[in-house]
Amino acid sequence: MVFLFLLSWNVAGLSTVVNRIHTSYSDGAKDGSGSSKPKKGLGGQCRVIARYFEKHGSPDIVCLQEAKIPRPQLTNRSEPGGCANVEGYESFWSCRLDDPSKGMNGVVTYAKKGTVISANAFALGDPKLDDQGRCVLTDHGSFCVFNVYVPASSGTHSVQDKMRFLQALRRAMKKQREVHKKAVILTGDLNISHGKLDVYWRDLVVHVNEILQQVRQHQHQSDATTSTTTPNSKDDIPTWKRQLAQAWPIIVETMKTKQVVPSQTQNVKTGEKFDKFRLQVTMNNPTRIIPLGKNYNVEEYCLHGYCFDEVKFYTDPETDEVQPTSQENAVSLSILQELMLKIAKVEWNDETLREIANSSDAGRSRPHPFREWLSQVLEEDDMVDTFRHYYPEAKARFTCWHQYTNKRYTNEGARIDYFLVDRSLLPYLEKGGPLRTGESFDVKLNDTPANNNLDSNAAEIDPLTEEAALAAANARGQFQMAAFEGGGIAEATQRALDTQFGPRHTGIVYTPPSFSDHVAVSLLLDDGSGKSDGDPGGHWRCKDWGNLVLQETDAVTKKAQPHKVQKSIASFFGSQAGTGNNKLSNKSTASKSSFKPKLPQKRPSIESFFKPKTADGSQNEAPNAIPKPEGKGAQTKASTTNNNRKKKKTAPSILNHFAKK
């Protein structure tokens, strides 16, 4: 049986990850001079990344988001560590073009050679969206992969901007299904936490207006009850709801005085002072000033979550309809706890808070256009959230945490990274290894889960619990939080770093916090070769997998591979001259004037240089091919190459079942 294994990871800057990989997983972390920095150019660094991929189970496809590699670095091959040319893989890039100077965004898909037919870095069909460098599409025969980094609805991106991107993405996926007959895999950072279990429980939203309505109705029923009737305690309203209903008018009145004021913090270790901002309110009788929230560098951050009396709207980019994006008096549980304590002087303990979180009165904010979009993709477009398919009740399994406030170490995060697949691929979905709980594995490539031994020191934990999720997030306490006095993320031991590796599975891969504020997600598919023709999915045969021919001359695919930009005639002859004894002088090399070599009379014309090779190898095979030296050895090599290429199919399907559909 053959498996297809995919990884997806928001690296929050590929340069940092490349440096981390080189430091921790190259042969000898430091060179002879004691430097741990990756070497410039090509060569060894590409193999280091390949070995790192191999440690993760040798994935067939690796999708990375927030690469933050400007396109010029790829075209002139100055990208960090030669990461565009990982050994054994093709890479396909979508870089930010609307403002390349910022070097933000960017997605890249690595796919093993022989597994891709074509790629498209402009798949959304909207130049304004495509130029942001947030989506790259790869065609793998009978299925395709959308690797996306969805905008956040904060900062420079509005709700409308994000919805425009999501709607374009949905149209592009539908086009692949309906026009090109492809099964679709969507992966990446969607910047959407879908369900109640996908956010930290204290960040759940309490719908205060609904609770006030419940209390009023209950009071009305109580008033209508005769004095001889004994109230049924089971039907009585919870104490915390009564407390909230009583305190809410005071809270609303006090919040009218809110204002952001300058504040100052001090590093207790160095004594250094920092100018920041904080939210405060004022209460009368007696007069007292109450600080709320935390200190922030930006004023607007102080108000986040505290303007619950406002209802916000956005204009749908497709229908031009004005729709709400929030609900009045919908307050996060953590903020509500703070307001009850500081303003109403009512303290809710953890037991009460858990009761609130587990009730139907706490959940996600509504209406919410992003979550509604994801629900439509799952329900109307018939896609499957692969993680929830296997782990519908798993708690606190997050993929992103706030790095600067050390939230990963207490596992206060959100699940915003996904693998979604068309339901037609469901028969091939494999659970694989167990859900990680922070243990170390003795991993051997292609081993089954039964052959991968847990660390003998790892205690058994129910993987569906919050305890297990916390253990996975901090490697059972091996990842230590950064000191608030400064100094950055604490360096982890090699043993702690190695907990990221384990058997291939559909789930979450807990990469170290020093690498990124996100962890990776994974997908394991069975190729169907082990099923009989009568079994579901038995027609999926990967007989052509590994032999697919990349359409390198396709104009769209070439744009997704800027690191393979064809050299000019001048640079070609310049490099040839540089390899011989008669090298160009430094002055000539530095000159910006175009180099026009004098070609010998017997040399083929420039037009013939670009002509494809014939069967006997008498012409160059492709425009970007370098002319081969003449001679018997060269002809033999060219003929062998051509014969090998003849054996390959131009665009075979690996999912015959879907291709027939």
C-alpha cells in the first residue's frame, strides 16, 4: 500500500525557519569557523531542508505560508539557503507583487519531482488579489492543491477585503471541480477558527442579551406562580445568570466612560521604561479609576473586545448588501469575568467559568461572515475538515498562539490552519499515527504506527483532553516561555526539538515555538492500491505517481517558478567566458552596458538556438537549455535523455476514478 503524505505550515518567515533547520539539523551545526549561519548560494543547504522533510516522514507535498521571500530574491537566486531548490522537490511560489518592498505574505508549495503537472500563482482570477501573494495552485493529475494564506480582518485588511478573497477562492475551487474535473484539497492558514472547540475556552463569546431575556422571562413566570407553589430547583435559573442580569446596567453605564490613556511599564531586570497605552474607566460614588485589559504599544489594541455596545457592518463585495459582522453585547468570557470583578465586585471562580463555557449561552460570535463562508464550503461544496473527521471531540487542539504573550505555553490559542478535502477523497483518507501528546518517537521512515515506539518516559494521556493538548503544545514542559524581561524565546534542547517528529498521520505536527508561532498540520491519504475493485475508492491507482511530467514551458507554470527564469543570451555567453582562461575583466563584468558577443560564422543562429531538439539531438530541446558540446559522448547522453523522456506521459492521471468522472 502506498501513502500520499502532505504537510502545511505557516512558517511566519521562511528565512528564520531555514536558519533554524540549518542550526539544528545539518551535519555539524557549525562550520570550521564556528558559524551556525547557513551558507550562501546553492549546494548543501538544499539538502539540509530535504533531510528535514525526510525527518517529518518524507512528505510528497509541503505547503508553506508567510514565506516572506521577495520575488527578486528568487529570480537572482539570493533566497536564504537556496530554499527554492530543495533536493528532490520542485517548488512553486506566489510572491507579493503589489508592494514587494515590504516582503510580506508569500506562499510556496514543494512537491516531489514527478508529482506535479502544472502550477498557477494567479489562480484567483483577480489581479488585485493574486498580486498579494496568498495563493498558489498545483495540479497533480486528478486532484489539485490550493495552498493559501487568507488575510486577517485587522490592520490594513478589512472584513470586505477578506470576504473578497474568500469568495474568489471558492469560485476558483468550483472551477477546478466543474471545468477541469479535479478533486480539490484546500490547505493553509485560513485565519478562521470554525467551531467552539477551535478556540481557547476563555475566549468564547457570551451572548449577554440572550441571557438578560432568559432572566426576564423566568422572572415573569415566577411572578405568575402562586405563593403556594414550590419552585422546581431544576428549572431555576443559574446563579451566575442572575448575577450578570443584576450587574449589567452598572457595567454598561461605567463603560461609557472608557478612554485610552498613556501608561508606562518598566523592565524589572534592566530598569528600562516603556511608553505604552491602556484602557481605563471611571466609577463614581466614590470616584475611582479602573484599568482594564493590558498595556499595548498601539492605542486601538486597548479597545479590542471592549466595544461590545457597537454593531459593526460590512458591504458584501458580491451582492453589495450591507450585513452585520457582530452582535450587540456579545462579550468574551475572559473580559466578562474582568468586568464582573472590577466593576460589579462579583468574583466567578473557575468552576463557574467552566459552567458558563460549557453552556449553550457561550460559543462563537454571530453572525460571522468568515465562519459562515467556511460552513458553506463544508456543507454546500461538500468538503471535509480532515482533523475534525477523525477527532470531532478533541479539545484545545490549536495551531496558532500569540507569541509575544507566551500563550503557547499555557495553550491559549486557536485552530486556524486546515486540510479540507472534497468528500470524493474521503475513501482514501487515513488516520495514520496517533494524535501527538508531546512525546518523543523512535521514528523510521515508512514504518506503521505499531512499529514506532513511544518514549519510555512518556506517560499515557488521553489524546482528546485539554491535558494532552497542553502537553503537545509545550512538549510536556520542555518548551519554556520567554522571560517578560526580554531575551527572546528560550532555547530548547535537541531532545525537545525532536518531539516535532513522529509517524505520518492526519492531524497536527507540533513544530517548535522558536521556528514559528504556528505549528504544522498534516494529511495522510491511501492511494487505493490496497483496495479491491469492489471497495470504495478501489479505482484510484497511483501507477503514474512519480512519473508525471512538469510542463516547465507552460507560461503560467513558469511564473510560479521565478527561480528558473531563463538566462539571457548575454549572461549565457558571459558565464561561458568566465569559465575559461580568458575571463572577462572586472571592469567589463561590472559594466551595465549590454554584452554583444561576436559569434563565429559556423555557430548556429540565435533562432536555431531556441528551436527544440529533434530526435537525434541536433537542436536544443528547450529555450532555456544550454547547448551541449558536440561529440559521441554528448550525442549518446542526449539520445538517452530523449528516450527516457519518451517513456513519460505528458499528463497522466493518478486518480483515474475521478478523471473518469
